Amino acid sequence: MPKTSARLLSLLSLLQARRDWPGALLAERLDVSPRTVRRDVDRLRELGYPVVAMKGPDGGYRLDAGTELPPLLFDDEQAVALAVALQIATTTGAGIEEAAARALNTVRQVLPARLRHRVDTLRVTAVDRPAIRPEPQVDSDVLMAIGATVHGREVLRFDYSPVSGPARATAGTSQGCEGTPAASPGSAAPPGSPTGALSQTPRHTDPAPPLPRRVEPHHLVTWGRRWYLVAWDLDREDWRTFRADRITPRTPTGPRFPPRELPGGSVAAFITARFRGVEATEGPDGVGGWPCRGEVILALPAAEVLRHTREGIVEELGPDRCRVVLGSWSWPGLAAAIGRFDADIEVIGPPELASAFTHLATRYAAAAQPRATPDP
């Protein structure tokens, strides 16, 4: 590679690595004179890179944002990370699958042979879990509009559709809380409802009209391949979460606002508590964040139990015994979750958990009885 071209690539890499570069420091890093740095900066500008000169005693340069996206330089780790991220972009639910595939093809074509081989050997197949109906897609323009108000701390006005798509019953899904997220498919049922029950959403001939909302947007989050806006509802004076696929932003946006402190201390603690149906509290959420929490001893090795539970506390008591603390939406739901381990169970507490086991035992025994065949 000609020396000048190699120096230009080195200069571009340095300008991308930090925001501001004094001219003297650039000359020292490239081992050239300040005059050569000025000429190389002019060459980059001719190629479309918006390099801005900074005034001051020492002077300097900055790679600024331009009207078009110029060619970029990535180090080896950045290039591999970008290729992997583009491969799993199909699971984001942001409607960018086609654009991600084209971007991956563009990146792969310009990768050096050594990096292309690494990316090709790491082929990621993104598989979504089965769903009763397709997950709703969010328009990327809507996400950008919401993100802009979150970044700018501007009041967001939007129309909120009560139902996204045709209304139907979905397993393990609660849609009864307007302005709050429904439980993700496959999660435990809400407190007071039977585990695994169907949440019946009334069928309407005509869809309900969108509801106008005014909120202070604070966070745009993803949960279970869905996008949610966490915001302070100005009309209801409470924290709410909104499905992004049901939001139609209005223009113009409202005035700027000072940020409020989110309950729970972090957006992760807040959104997890909302999906569990409890209030967010300071500190780690853990098992205590569930409405129902129980303790049992299972006749299984702790290592075997740990392979099948993501949450809770598992303590080894011996080669084939362990103490398990788990939480759930309801006591029957917690009993059913513990029963799936197919082992002898000793209930430590509380009494509500023991009563839930008795209730399920009666129900299961009745279900096992043969039913009389009706006469034809």
C-alpha cells in the first residue's frame, strides 16, 4: 500500500477513536509534521469525511457528523462484533431484518480474509420461540421518534391503540391492564388467576379508537422480543409502560422536563417488577420480588435442579437433597412449578404453599379418574 494511503487510513482510525485530537499529538502519533497532517486532513475532506478544524492555541481536529455516511474503519474485534449483532438482528422485533441482512452482506464483502473466515465459522441461526400468533413488529421510525423524545427529555404525545391486531385468547398472557405491559407468553399467570389459564380478550366487531396520551418518556426497553416505553403518565400521575407497537406518535412534541427517579433504582428492576405484578423496590429484585415465595426440600442433587431453574436459590444439602427457594405469581402456580421436578418434596413453608399442594393434589386426582362415556 502506498505510504500516503496507509497514513490516511491511520489518521482516519485515530480520528474515529476519540472526539478531539490536538494537531501536534496527531503529528506525533503518525510520525509526520503538522503540515503533513493538514494536507492529509484536506485529502480526507475530499473523500467525504467531515473533519472539522478546532481553533485555539494548539489547534486540532475532530471527525464530525456529515450529511452522508462515509466509509468507516473497524478493528478486528469491532468487525466481528458487528457481524454477529447483524446476524441476530432478526430477533429484535424492530422491523429491520432486511436492512440487517443487506448490512451484513456489505460488511462481509469488505472484511479481510482472516476476519471473513472467523465470521463465516460463527454462523448464528436466530430462532424465535413458537407463538400462537406472530409477534408484533414495530416500525423503526416509531422507535426513532420515541428514542428522540427520551434523549431530549421532551413530553411525548401519542395515540395508544388498546389492542394490537385481532383480539383473541392467548395462553399465559394478560391484557387487562391498559397502559401496562402484558405478561410475556409462557410466563406465570397473574396473581389470583389459575396457572396456564386463557386470558379472554373480548372480541369486538369494530376496533376501539386509539386513546390520546401525554407522558414524560424515560426509557425504551425490550422484553420478550417486544418493545416498551417506560414513562410517567401526566394525566394519570403514575408510572406506566406502553407497548411500542401500539404507539402512534404525534407532532410536535411537548416541552422539556426534568427527569424523575424511577422506582426500584433501575429500569431493569422496575420493568421486572411490573411484569411480576409487584411494586419495584430498591436493591436487587431476586426471589423476593414475586408475590408468592416458598421454600422446599427436593430429593434431587442441587446441580440437577440448577439446570432447570433460572431464578431462585438452590442450596446443596447432600448428594441427593437440596433446599430450593422459588417465587411465582400465585401459590398454585408455585406448587406446580416445584412439582415439575418429579421428585419427593418436603414443604418448609409457608402454610399457603402446603395448601396449594393439597389443592393441586385434589384437582389432579379428579382429573385422573375415568369419565363416563355419554350414550350416543
